[in-house]
Amino acid sequence: MLKNKMFTYSILSGIFIGTSFIPFPPWASLFAFVPLWHFWQSETSLKKIFWSGWITQFILTLIGFNWIIITIHDFGGLPWPVAFLGLLAFCSFATIYIPMAGLIYGLLKQKAHFNSMQSLLLIATLLALLEPLVKTIFPWNFGYTTITLPLPTFHIAEWIGFEGISSIIIFLNILSYFIIFPISKSFNRAFSSLCLIFILCILTATGYFLKISAHKTNMDKSLSVGIVQANIGNLQEQANLHGFRYKSIIINKYLNLSKEVQKSHDPDILIWPETAAPVKLGPYTSNPYSINLTKELKKLNISLITGTYTRADTGQTANSVVFIDKGEFISPNYSKTHLLAFGEYIPGSKLYPKVKTFLPQISDFKAGNGPQITNFKNTNFGVQICYESLFPRFSTKLAKLGAEVIVNVTNDSWYGIYMEPKQHLYMTLARAIETRRPLIRSTNTGISTVILSNGEILEQSPTRSIWTSVFDVPYSSAPKITFYTKYTNLGFYIKFLLLLLLLVYGFKQRKIHETKKLNK
């Protein structure tokens, strides 16, 4: 019976969490952990607490990130059976912070004394603390779903980041717990419901205030930007690796689309996505593709930011972004720092180089040196390549370095068409709110768009379609440093302090409890 209870509660929480993340609406975010916590509250076996958390994280990952199987097959070049095993491995560890939090909670419950309220607060604190700390290939949190809602609540990310919003959602699960399982007369259903509604209203009102404030920010400069989405499919990309003809076909496709945009709108800058120019480009590169491309750009009077490849000083290839002003390369170019495991590098290959011989289809790119700024057309650009946008501290570093506009170039063609493009889109747009910088996103197959520093999302491209558009992007020449940018790690310190206070109190109560037993 107890085993059935463990499976039921674990699976319920897994389904609630998994179906509350993009592209689903966050319908269960505020009570998703309640079933799992209810089991943890009544269970003493560390083994059962850990495995219940593991089941929850496996189910939610399988629901929310099943596209990983496509990535392993298409991007990693591995057969479907191996890709399926890879998906199972990913689901086994992707959100391991949940069973880890449960295990730590179970251990502390044995060593200290907590009442029901303190136990729930301890669980929530552990989850909120470990969520951003435990590394995963595709870091996500509950905060991102708020940007999809027609409410201004997500604007509080300017103060606390989307990690902070996620922590608040986790803590609000405590009030939902009291609504479903009231533990005392003081915390009955009515009182808990009123507290929950009141907090949500305060958060929404604060978000509205910050939204209005962002709209009033002085935007003294403007940039006309054209985005080119050529919809180069995976098969053509793969063929490009083996044939010179395809490289010319791809570059010419982008050039022809750019020529149309330039002729009709004459934007200040055109932006092509990640590896749009599938050749090595740079001021010291003399291959015919680089020579012909710069000649064409000069003839067409085009200023271009494009994803491409460059040659690193180690001799390795780097996934990079270069800046070309009407045929002239502008320094510095940027090389991707956060490489994608099993796609752009093999984990452990530095220690065991022979592993590369077993997986020759996986690239061996050289990582870049971290966030950097390039002044191009009198604008300070900070570049993210693909999933670097999922790391808040990468973007806050760009803001601190003086970025006025953030550019994200991406190729999401390797991840399927349903879930990942929307997940990656909103997780990328979140960086604009945290830093209050406009963010331009150019992708190969969609979704391309622009989000302004006030949170307004402009036209979005369709997926798997050829598409171009030109945007007027207002920005500030002296952008403010947001509270979150300045104090990115403050949330961690607050949660850690709360954990210490709970532990001090719990161990103190344990001593008092044991003393009373001895006196009896």
C-alpha cells in the first residue's frame, strides 16, 4: 500500500510539473509539488524519499524534454536505439536536484526536530537552493512560464531574475499544501487561500509598476535590424559537411534573401543565424567563400552580423559570430563559450582523447573565452550563441561589460518542431527582462523575433519557414544596470541564510525535545 502511495504521489507531481512548463500553460505550478511533499512528510525511509523524488524528476523530464531523443539522433548523429537510451539517461539525471533535496531533507529530519510548517519550509528552501546549483545540459526553472502569461508579473525578474520567480513559485506550493492538507486551525483552507491570493496580487502589482517604469526609460538611440531566416534543414546542413556545392548554395540563399531585404527596407544591419555561413570566415581567412561573401556584401552595401566558423589558435574550429561592415571584418569576433555536450564536444575527451575515435561524428569545437562586447555601427553588441542564452550570469556579464543590445543567434533545427523551439524562445527572451536590454534573436528555422527592453515581444517568425523581417529597435546609449544584474547571486545568499536559520532552529528544538524526554 505504501509503495502504491509512493508511486501515485510521485507520478502525480511529475505530471503536474511536466505539463506546467512551456509549451503548456503553467496550470499546476502553484501546487505541482504538493503530492510529492505529502509523501515526504509522512515517510521516514531515506531510500523511499529519494526514489519518489527520482520518479517525479524522470516523469517531468520525459514530458517536458522528450525532444532530447531528436537532438541525440540529428545533432549527435547517433542511431535511434542509442538516442532512445540517451533520452532515458537524460531523464534519469536532468532534474536530479529534486531527489537530492528529498534525501537531504530526510537526513535532516532524522537529526533535527521540525514541525509540519518548518518541514515544508525546509523542503521548499532545499529545492529552491539546489534548482540553479545542480548542473544540467538544458537548465530550466518555473519562472520562465510566467513570461507566457498575459500578466506583467514576470517583470519582477528585473529585481530577482527568473530564478527568483521560480523560487517564489516553489515557496507558494507551501500555501497550496495548506489549502489541500490543512495542518492547523490557524492555517485553514480559507486563510491559506487568502494568503496565496494576496501574494499573487502583490507580485502582479509590482510587475505592473516595473513594466510602467521600463516604458518610461529614455531610449535615445534606434537601430534598424533585418533578420534573415533561410530555413536550412538538417539534411542540407549535414550534406554541407561533405560537399563544397552545398556551402555555396546555403550562402547564396542567405545572400539572395538579404538582397531583397536590403532593396525594400535598407536596414542598418542584417543578422544571420548560428552557422548560417557554413565556412570559416575572418580577416585572415583566404578561402573563396570568405572572399566572395565580403565582395558581395560590399557590392550590396550590407552590414552583417552572422554565425559562422572561425579557426582557433589551437587549430580547432570554433562556433563563432563575425561582424562585417560592407565587406570589412570588424574585431573582435565572438566564439561560443558554452558548448553543447555530445554535439559540439565530448565530455571527458580532454582527459581521454581516444574517446574521439569512437564518436567521430561529434564535433570537437574550441570554446570561447566568455562574454565580450563588440562595437559595431556605433552600437555595443553582446552576443550569445544558441543556448548560452539559458545562463543568466552570461547575459548579466554582457550588461556589466556595457552591452546596449543583445544578439542571440541560434539553430534549433536539431530539436524537433513542437516543444523545444518555444521553450528556447521564451528562456532566451527572459534575459532581456533581467538586464533591460533589447534582445534580437535570429534563428535558422524559427522562432526569430525581437523583444524590447520593456518586455514587448515583436513579430515572431513561423517555424520551418523562409522568413525575413525588419525591426526598429530603440535602445539606450546609457542603459541602467538592473538590481538583478548587479546582485545576481543575492537570491542564493538569502536562501542559504534561510536554510541555516532553519537548521539552527531545528537542532535547537531537537535538544529541547530530548531534554524534556530525559526529565520525564
